[in-house]
Amino acid sequence: MSVVYVHVGLPKTGTTHLQDRLWRNRDLALTHAGLLYPGNRIDDHFHAAAHLQPERYLDWADPAHSDVWPAMVAQMKAWPKASLVSHELFANAGPAHIRKLVDDLDFADEVHVVLTVRDLARQVPSVWQENVKNQRRATLPEFVDAIAADAAGTGTGTEPFWEFQDYERIVADWSAVVGAERVHIVTVPAPGTASGGDGLWERFVRVLGVNPADVTAQVPSSNKSLSAGQTELLRRLNDRLQPTDIEWHRYEGLVKGVLIGEYLFETREGSPEALTGEQLAWTAEKSAQLVATLVDGGYPVSGTLDDLRVAASGTGDAPTPVTSDDALDAALDAIALWAKTAPVPIHRPALKTRVANVVRRVRRRLTR
């Protein structure tokens, strides 16, 4: 039977790690489980998701990659067993986009949808930090206030959090097209609970009918987090590096690729900025509402919905406010690592200077 699984995120639920590991294990999955992970390049799934919504992802829907999705569809159509498409940009697909994608997969006997979901207590600060890595300037309290107002219907919608994280809406939109029994929830294990082969990877591949013992190729951990001081440093730096100040390709290459990827990740000391007790209370209330919709919907779950519930308040001390000194220390650590490890430039005098030096040497010889 031909089955296509569409993994739609959510973003910041380990999706990058899952996709890297799926790509590394694609031959094993095909051989041992009959699961096709289509595409000729690892980023083909990204291009497929971007081209599903070209009006939303205008900058990413490059015409040079417009043939990626048709090629992936052709690969899946020619495969008689199970296939998987995975990218978190599918998370904010609307009903019309969902119908178009499912229509493109009309060759399949069944289309299933997979959502990876993590509790809001970890998800909110993680999404906020990812935003800071992408030129956003809001503090964590400002971010929480904005998304809480949006959830209550009184916000301005300036923070695009719920369009990717409102899994109540996302499961409803997809189940309206494929059926609730074919919308699978994979919960990210709560801290300290994953054991005995029950991590996110194992929960995920079991939904696809794959034995975790058959797909064992590992990948390095990716998408690391920053400490509170490093995030504050970057947030303040963003005041000087808005889209009107710097082109995105320079910000992505230099700030994300070099400053964050080569220096901040290597000098991290301390924990990420955390939610306060009041903020945790809000996430607990909102999580209870969201989890209730999953219970009522009867969606199949890999893991446990208890992983998505949030305690109303923390048991430890209140998080220490981040300071200017924390940001300064993070900057000094990064600069020190740069000074110790960066290639030393080779000093070559300018051409004009080199020519002048030759002339002087000739004059000295003539004089002698």
C-alpha cells in the first residue's frame, strides 16, 4: 500500500535534528523498512515547502528550485510503499495549501500528517531566542506579553508565534482534509524522562512504521542554544543590524554563520534565559487548553500528552535578570576566542608602496 507521511513541524521541536538524521539514515530506512525519504539534496524538502506557499515565502521560493517538488512527487509516485516529506514551513499552511498538497499526493492510498510538539515552557523561550538569532529585538518579557495578548485576541500580531505554534488550529486544518485518525502527535520527551529507547527519534520513526534499531546512523547535535548573556549581546547588536542596515545574506553569513556558529556557541557559559513564575503560570494555563483539544480530538499519540503539560510555577529560584555585564562578558569571551584562533592576516604593502620601495632601492644602488 502506498502511504505518504507529511511531517509539518512544529518549529523548534527538534526538527533540524530529525531531518539531518533522516537524511543520514535514508538508505537504511529504504532497505530495512521500505521508507523513502525523497529528494536529491537535503534542502529539497525546504524548497518543496517554500514553493507550496510562494506568496508567503517570496524570498525563498526561488524559481531555480521550482522543479524540486514535482521531482519528489515523481519519486514517491514510483515507490509502492511508504514515503516521508518533512519541513516545519508546512506548519503554517492554510486550508487551501493543505488541499493542494494532498491533491498532489492523490496517487497515495493514504496521506498521514505528523506533528512534533513540545511543551510551551521550553518552546516559548526557545522560539524567542531563535527570533533574536534572526535580527529580532524584543526582550523575552516583551515577547511573552505580545504572544499572550495575541492568544487572548487583544494583540497586534507583530510576533508570528501562533501561526507556527498553535497546534489546536494546525491539527484541525489537517484533519479536515486527511481525517483525525491520520494526524499523529509526537511529543518531545519532558526533561529527564527519555530513557530505554524512548527519545524523540524513536517516537518519531515508530509512527512511520520503522524500527529504531534499523536506523542507527547518528548525526552531531545541531541548532544549539545561547546563554542568557549571549542572547542579550545579540539582541542589542540587532539594534545596529536591522534590514535597513545590512543585507540578509551578510547577516546570515557573518552574524549567524561566524559570530554565532564559530564563536558564541564555542564560548557559551551559563543557561539560556528562562521564564518567570508568572510567565510559567500563563504557559501552564494555555498548555492545558491546547492539550485538551488533542484529548478531545482523539489523535494518535507517540509518547504521552503529559509531556506537554506545564507546572503552574517553578520549584526553584526565580531566574536571575540578565545584565549589561552579562552581555559584555559574552562579547569579551567571543573576541578573545577570535584573537586566539582566527587566521593572522598576511601584511602585504599596497602596490604603490611596493613600487616606491623598488625605486628607492634602485636609487640607492645608483648613488653607491
